[in-house]
Amino acid sequence: MTDQEGLEFLAKIEGQCSESQKEQRNIAFAKARRFIKSAGELGGVNQDSQPHPFQNPRRTVPNARVDIEIRKGLTFIPAKNLE
């Protein structure tokens, strides 16, 4: 998966959230986007770089988080490398 595909998938997931779900995860989504962009700048990441769940420290719902799961291989590789 390229970094661009990862960002598009994350945007799709965010778009499926209700307004209250988005509010509970606004910082978490921003952190996840930053992780994907940074991974792309590094040339991609593998399972060893599995991030912890991204959370909003001011959330009122304890389990409100955004998870990125890397199952195998190199992911979030720069899309420009495939051109």
C-alpha cells in the first residue's frame, strides 16, 4: 500500500464516522495522518514499526481511538516511487 492509498483509506474511514465520533478522534486522525506521511518519507514501514493506537487525550469515550495495523510486508511506500 502506498502512502497516498493509506491517506485515502484513512479519509474514507473518517468519513464513515458520525460527527461525535470524529470529534472524539480528531487528534487521533491527525496523528495517524502524520504517521502515514512520515512512513512515506522514510520509504515505507513494516510490522516492526507498528504504531500504538492513536488517541485524543481529551476524549470522553475511553475506547475512542484510531488504529493502524500492519500485517506483513512494507507499507505506506511513497507513491512517487511507483511512477
